[in-house]
Amino acid sequence: MTMTRFTAFFLFGLCSAVVLAQGEPEGDTGFTHTGVARGQDFMAATANPYATEAAAVILADGGSAVDAVIAAQMVLTLTEPQSSGIGGGLFLLHWDAKNAQLLSLDGREAAPAAASPTLFVGNRGEPVPWIEAVVGGRSVGVPGAVAALYEAHRRFGVLPWSQLLGPAITLAEEGFEVSPRLALLLAQEINPGLRRPGKARGYFAPGGEWLTAGDRRENPALARTLRRLATEGPDAFYRGELAEQIVDAVQSDPDRPGLLSLADLADYRPRWRSPVCQPYRQYQVCGMGPPSSGGITVGQILSLLEPYPVSSWTPQSPEFVHRFSQASRLAYADRARYIADDAFYPVPVQTLLSETYLNDRRRLMGSDRDMGPAAAGKLPVQAGPDTTRALPSTTHLVMVDAEGNMVSMTSSIEMGFGSTVMVGGFLLNNQLTDFALDPGTESNPAANRVEAGKRPRSSMAPTLVLDAEGQPNLAIGSPGGSRIISYVSQMLIALLDWQLPLEQALALPRISHRNDNLVLEAERTSPELAAAMEARGYDVRLAPLNSGVQVIRRSVEGWEGAADPRREGTAIGGTIRSAGEPSH
């Protein structure tokens, strides 16, 4: 199979004791970019071929899963700038094979110290329109990605930090090919902030016209930023010249100046947290705890469904779609009311996942008709209503290395193209709009209201599944805003209950219910199913559900990996052999 110029360049730098192998039954030793990849020793799956190749090269060179995810994220900053990057934040789950331990790392953005609950409240005392809040400096939170990736490398990295940034630096200097998805999102102008004069407009519309698929684009400003990060580490981002540029761009935004300060950047720290694990069948399904709602809400949906004969239902049967939707209503209702940054609000995690509480909630699922909007469960903690939005411009990466270490990481700048504030060749996030724009009242505040130093609630749901022996069996996650929870839950049922092959599970028509209406994936859902759900009382909408699931699963031969066919993701697997050993 023909390799890209990028791949071929980096293969020359690999040590002679390493041979890359495509994990396919025929024993081909090239890369694979479509379908299901198989590899005995390592596997990488990301949302972009350039990023997957960078990760695979690192893994083939003996790098750790953390090393690979760092290399891939730096490349994604360049090649998938609408979704994630060093101007945003992330949640990372890590399986430490040596110590048989699962850890989670919170690299979520934080509100500036000067922020208050009225950050997005206008002069008339009402929240500003959501799209007005998104664009510009006011929506920018303290980026957490660089600090979190460096901290993960400090603990679990093998190769030098500077080496991991090499692929992205080379691509930024020599240029990458603009993908069809990036070009389409630019042409659709999904973020009105890109119409503003400035660095982002100049980069994505050189000469006044949007980049198109196949264009070659360099990013010398990002290359300079990454070179400084490679030699100086996170200090090059959170202090000094680049930090000053970030603060100036945010505070002097011509439309909506923000509150980010140099002290906010210098004070940022990622946080190691205990993962949230919930039993399901013979497995432990583990995800992120607060400020992410992913682990809790996915755990609730699965637990609410566990007593039902899910394995006997077909994926598009009205019975499955109904029960899945009812469980989702209940879980999303609790998510909206009770989940926020637990450094500011006492999130009742154990209660929300307890069998006693879930048994009470499950009784509401007994009818064969839609229950209508579900209320949150009654818990002895105070929280007002919350209608926070979360947009689907996010990315997911999964890696496993030759030592058996595994990473599942979801990363985001929130809205497509973030705040559209661009500094140092990368976009800054608009994650502060993941807070409740309406803070509620002093007597009944929204749990997820803006507060100084607080991290906004997220729907990101990086997930690792442990088998009955406590070993990692599956790594999975998806972009998709608040629908991430639906996508991950549905995929887990497809893989754990129905035991579907990866390609069949990824191709299933998507289902989403956020306690509002039932959305079925347009063009993949049969008219008969939509009619059957309407007959059960559902408000049915047919719409694109552009999930971007990446998944790795343990197999008899080692590992298999795949990427969602709805986007541009790829998976690469391989085998590391000793010097002189034949490749097949």
C-alpha cells in the first residue's frame, strides 16, 4: 500500500529494530486507513489520517500510548482545527498496565478569576443569545490541553517530549492537504465568527476565499509555537510571550472582550481524578467523573437498561429504541440538574449510580409509551434548572501500546472553530459557553453556573471497559456535544450486548434522546421505525447524527481498531519485532 509523504518521511527515522505491520489477517506490512485495522502489539485510531499516522509511528518506535496521543493531538491542532487543539481542553483515561490501575486526568478549561455568574447576562438582566456569547474573547476559558498532555507525559511518557511534537511541526512547515470535512465546514460558515476580519479569517480564507478540499496549507505560526513547546514545555504556553499574546487577543477582542489574565494562565493545573466505574453485565464501564457528565450519565443509561433482555432485541427494533430513549430521558434529566464541577457543587455521584436510586427511577420506564419530559430525581442537594447547550465540534482518540497501556481521550474547543480568536497559529476555545448562561437565582442557582476558577460541565465521555478479570477490553469515545453520551451508550450496547463486529456496530443508525425529542439518524433509519415510535407517543425528528466514534477492542490476535465511517477517521495497527526477525 502506498504511504503518504508524511509517513514515508518519518519511517526513515525509526530505529532499525522496529518493523511496522498492518494488522490484517493476510500479514501485509503496510498501513491501513479504512475498515477495521488489526495489530498484535499496538493500535491507534483518531479522527484524521495524518494524526493516526503520527501516532502509529510513535507506537512503532516504542512509544507509550500517552506518547502517541500527544503526537496525534498536536497534529489535530493543525489538520482538524475546527474540533480541538492546544487552545482547548481534554479528558483522558489511562490504563497503567504495569500497576493494573485506571486513572483519569482532567485537562478541562477553567473560568478566569474575574468571571462571575453574570458573565453572559446582558444589560436587561437576561442571558445574551447563545451565538452572541460564543464568538470572541468573552467565551475563552483557560486552555488545559498543553498542561494536561505534559503532565500525562511526565508520568507515563517514554519517548522525549520534543520528539512527539516533530510530526506536527513538519506538517505545519511543509503543509498538509485540506480535508473534505474541513473544507465543507468552512463553506457552510458554521461559525459566524470566521466572517470577522482577523487572523482566523486570513488563515482559513487566504485571498478572501475559503480553503477547499485538496488545497495545501502551511501554518508557520503554529510551527513556531510548537517548536517553543518542544524545547520549553508548557512554560512556553502559560508564561512569557505566547501567554501575553493570548491574553491580549482575548482582552482586546473587537466585539466581545474577555477576562482571561496572565495569572489565570500561570495558575492553571490539570487534575488527576478517580474514574467513575459502573458495573454492567460482567464488565466495569469506566469514564470521567465531574466536571464531565459522561461517566455518570452513560453509567445511568446502561444500569437502567440492565434488567431488560437487551441482547434479544435488534438494534432497530421499536422495543429497544423505546427503552433506550426512556433510560436516556431519566439520565439526561439528572445530568441537567445535578452534575457540575464538584469543587464548587456537591455532585451526588454515588447516589446517582446506586442500585437503590436507579431502581426507583427504573419504575418510571414501565409503560410502552413515551413518558414525556422526565423530571430529575429528588435528591437532598439544591440545584436549579439548567438548559446549557453543548456543540458537537470535538474529537476522540484511542491508543494501546506494546506494553498494554491504553488511552481513551476526548478533546475539544467546543463550537466548530471555537471562539474564532486565533493566536500563535491555533484557535482558542469558547468553552465558557458550556456553563449555564442563565445562572438561576441566589436561592436556586444552576449547579453549572459560571464561577471564578470553575470548570464547565462537559458531555465528553472517554470510556474504558474492563472485563471480568479487571483487564481492559475496550476503549471508546466520540465527539458530538451533548449527544456524545447517546453515541457512546449505544455503541457499548452494540459491542457488549450484541457482540457485533466493529464495522457493523459503527454503521448502526444513531439514536439520541436528551429528554427533549427522539432524534433518529436521517437516511439510515427506516420509515417504519419512525412511524412505530410516533405511535408510541414520541416527538420524532430525522436529522444527521454525525457521530465520530473511535474504538479499540481486544481480540484473539491482539487488538482491532476502527473509526466511525461518518467522518474522516482511520485506525492503524502493528507489530513490533526484534531486529533481523522476518516481517511475516
